[in-house]
Amino acid sequence: MYSKLIHLYKSNPSQARLMLLMAIAFLTIYFLPAGNRRFDNAVLEAIRLTHWYAQEHVILCLLPAFIIAGAMAVYISQGSVLRHLGPQASKPVALSVASVSGTLLAVCSCTVLPLFGGIYKRGAGLGAAIAFLYSGPAINIMAIVVTAKVLGAEIGIARGLGAIVFAVVIGAIMHLIYRREEMARTDASTQGFADDEAARPLATVVAFFSLMIGILVFANWAAVDNQLWMQVYAWKWQITSLLALLLAALLVLRWRWPVSYLLALGSLVLVTALLAPGTAELPFAVGAIGILLIAATRHQDQEWAIQTWDFTRQIIPLLVIGVFIAGLLLGRPGHEGLIPSGWVSAAVGDNSLTSTVIASVLGSFMYFSTLTEVPIVQGLLGAGMGKGPALALLLAGPALSLPNMLVIRTILGTQKTLVYCALVIIMATITGYLYGNFW
């Protein structure tokens, strides 16, 4: 009978897999512990976290990140990327440039993904791309400053130094492990998407991306207990609007976009802002989508819209699924999911190796938006968390998350993703353990 079943499976494997999938789905739904208080609350937390993510991150963070990533795939010269960040580029230069570039963004582990995909797709070496991927959410200057202010200068300095070293070391290790494969990838990818390097000088391209990155950074400027930071926060939308106007002017003068198109779009954004004065996300979304629609109508810029959509359809579904699962298991900050928060506090209550490993692993699966990891760790320290596990969580948490891992896998494949995640967890564990026991 067993051999007949195997033969039946081999004769039509697609239908057999579908039947097995349907059976697993049915059994999962059938045995769901619906009515159980913890399970029902965890489902509600998953929905609330996904709802919060959609409101707070999709429009202001991911939408501009997708647009920038799509532009990277079209307007950045592949030769320049290979020269400065490619597998054959000087490793100190490539890793340093990638780390510094990521540091300036101040984005979360999900927002950095389209940008990482953009430079990797354009020809950046794996090591440099990984250094950029880690440094974006982990090393940004304000995160280090806020950590030092809230948790103490000692742990702030330890986080800053640890994250900088991590970005370079992890990138270098990934390059060494996969250097032959990366060289082969570079040799195979000699043709880019659209190379307008001759028509658009380097200064124009730099200004173009600087303005878009500036819009991304200032639109997401968060309120923090710092006088200078709050002064910028009070003017964030005025600064964002000014950068948007400069971007429109650049598109007219250098990209030769029709003035009438951008005036119509600007009027629509203004009307939306007046109709919904307390909801800045709506005019922001209208402006971002309008830019893409104009690009889609122009033959020479259609590839920008196509590449942006390609990143969006690849990444968004996985992020939503990942955020939902993270909320189901761990809940939101201050709220419990399936895993009781008491278990977490008890598991990381000292500076032992076990506690540090648990902190690194839990941090790698949790989702932290920009700067939210600091008050979370502050609360855990108040509940008795050791300072070693606290540092490990600060080093692993912002750079990794379950949604982040799911997307990285689609870009790099399962093996490279597992190696990258393992390196982050191992290095965070070692650093946290040494810090907790020797300083």
C-alpha cells in the first residue's frame, strides 16, 4: 500500500501537495483553541499590531522606500555600483561606504529592505549590501544618542561601537563565505535596466537621491526627549514640503517632466492637505503615488514605476504576514501575545550565556520601529533584565525581525538568510555576554 501511495504521489505531485496543504489548513482551523482567553487576545494583538503597522509605516516609510529602490534600479549607474560596492571593489572602501550610507538613513528593519534590494539588484557585492542592511536600522546616530540618554552613556557607547563593528565584520564574513558565487553573479549581470548616466550627470543623480532620502528621513522624524531633535520635529512637514518642491523642480529642469503635470499634482496634494489637515499621510500618499503615475506615462521613466511595483509586490505581502505572526506570538510593546511576557522577563533576568542567547533570539524575531527599542529595553531593565542581555537585544533587535527575515529570504535565498541571521545572533550574544560579565 505504501508503494502505491508513493506511485500515486509521483504520478501527480502538484495535486498531492495541494491536497496535503488543504488537509493541514483544515486541521489547523479545526483545532484552533478559539475561546481560549490567551489565544483570543493574541489574535487581537496580531490584528492591532498589523493595523498599527499599516497606519504608521506603510505610507510614510515603505512607500518612499519602494520609490527610492525602484529609482536605484534604473538611474544609478551599474558601473558605479560595481566600482564602489561590487565584489571586486576594495573591501575596506565598500564596507565603509555601505555602513555609512545605511547609518544616515535612520530607518527600521523593514524600511531598509527595498533599499537593500535596490543596491544588491544593481550589482553591489553581498558583503557591502549586508553591511548596508545591518547598519540602516542598527547604527543610526539618533538611536545611539537616545540609548545613551535613556539607558546610560556606558550602554549607549557599547551599542554604537558594537553595531559599527558588526556591520563591517558580518559584511566581511558574508563576502568571504560566498565570494566565488558573488564573482559569478557579477560576471553574469553585465546589463542594467536603463543607463542614463550620459544624459544625467553625477551631480544631478546625487541631488535626485539626496532629496528623496531627505523626504524619507524627515517625514519619519520621531518625537524624542531632546531639544534639538524636537525643534526639527516641530518643522518636519515644512522641511519635507520644501524638499518635495525642490524634487519637483529637479524633475522639471533635469528630467524634463512637464510643468503642468507637477502643478496639477501639487494642487491635488494641497487640496488633500486642506481637506484632511490632521492626517499628513494622505497628501503624502497622493504625492508619492502621483509621482509614480507620471513616471509610468513617460516612456523614458516607465522602468522606474515598473521596478517600484516589482519591489512592492514582492515585499509587502511578506511584511504583513510577518508582522501578524510577530504580533500573535509576542504581542505589542506592553501587551502579551501567545508567549507570556513573564517568561521573557524571567528568562533574561541575569547576565548568563543562556539569558543573553534568549535575548538575542527574541530580539531577532520581534519587530521594533525606529527608536522604540529603547523604551522597551528600559522597561525590561526595570523588570530585572541583565545589562548583557539588554545590549544583545539592542544589537540584534533593530536589525532583524520576522517580517525582515521573510523578505531577505526572497532576495538572498534561504541559506544566505540563515547565515546572516545566525551571524547577527551569535555576535550579539558574544558581545552582550562579554559586556554583562566584564564591564
